[in-house]
Amino acid sequence: MVGPQRDGRPASGRLVVVDAGVHTARSAHTLGCHIVFVQRPGAPVHELVDEFSGYYSVDFTGETFEAFVLEVLGPLAPTAVVSLSEDGAPPAALANSLLGTPGIRTDVLRRLAAGPGGAEADDTAERYAYTFSEAGVHRWVALVDEGARPTLPEHIVPERRLTPDEHDAVEAALTGFLDAAGLENGPARIRLRGRDGAVRVLGATATTGTDEEAELIRRLTRFDLVRAALGRAIEVAHDDTTSPARAQEATAR
């Protein structure tokens, strides 16, 4: 089902969110558009859905998901399909590929996951860089050591944690990797290692991390990755007037 727009106002779009957590759902509800959640069977409903949103329970890892996208999501003419979770990113990318909606496609996800190639094993600590891209411009938001529990901005804000030379080396590696993978818009959580000025990217997922990670980053950096990613999905969709979903929606008016 799809709920009405709040206060009876026309909806500014219809956003399909795959595998949403509570934090993602709360942010989505503030966007002023119809929200349709696609969750796995058994996922909690009452924490995500309100009277203005819709909900579908489907195994998005199964073989029937492609038919669900074409037969159920397609007629809804979604403005955008997005997921901010690691498990939800592949089905969301598949939906974008099938429906022509703007967003990350499966080929970009594969390149992110594969990394730039090369040997991975060494004795340096693994870190995670969190980035956000808009129209091919990549913003490096946070740097978190694996297993760390940061409590201060100095622990994760790249400009405050690293020396200028270290910062430039990591930023160059991240930018080169994201450009090569073809990520134009949205978040990425990037695994990397580095020592003595050498930086190696190991791979990435097109996610904001867990709800807890995203909230920690928002609190310590004052940058809300979740809100930015959802808002960017809608913004890019409204700028796109050529996709099949957009054309179908216009014809139905």
C-alpha cells in the first residue's frame, strides 16, 4: 500500500527504501514525499511505517525479487530506489537497473566491492573512510579505526586527526578509487590500510554503515550521512526526466 501525502499536499515524489533501519526510516519520513519500505520477512514494521507510508515484505535476496520489482514497484513509478544498508544495496541497485530510476547500479557496486585489486594482507591496521559524493565530487567525512570507539571529533574528523601530508595521501587514494568505480552520488564506506605515506584501498560498500555508525558520525562531525543520502536520491531523481519511471509517472497524470 502507499499512503497519502501529509496535510493533503501533493507528493513531491515517491521514494522506495530497501532494508531500512529505524534511523533511516525516521529521516525518510521528513522528506515530504511518499515513502515505500521494502523489508525482509520478519523485519519490524511498527518502528518504520506510519500512516503516510507503504510497506512490502519480500525476500529481496531471492530469485523472485526481480519479478517483484517489475510487477509491484514498476507500476508505482518510484522517483528513486535507495538503500543505505550493506544487505539492501544490491537489491536497490538491481531495482534501479530494471526500472531506469536514478541511483547506484549493479556494475558500480561490483567495482566498489572489488577494490582496485592487488594483495590485501599486511600487518597494518584496517580503517574505514566514510565518504559522500554529489555529481562526482567526493567529500571525505570520517575516518574510523576498525574496532575503535571514538568519542571526540579529533578521533574521526580527517582534517583534525591526520597530518596534512597524511590527509592528502588518503584523500587522493579515495578520490581515485571512487572515480574509477564510477560512484557519482551517495555514500560509501571504504576499507583501507596505510603506513608511511602508502595508502591501499581494499574495497567499499555503498552504505552509510549501521544506524549506530551513522549516528556517531553525525554527532562527531555534524554531517548527517543518512539525511544527505536520502535527500540526494530525491534531488537527482527530480533532475532526471528521461528514465522510464519518470515517463510512466508523467503519462499517468
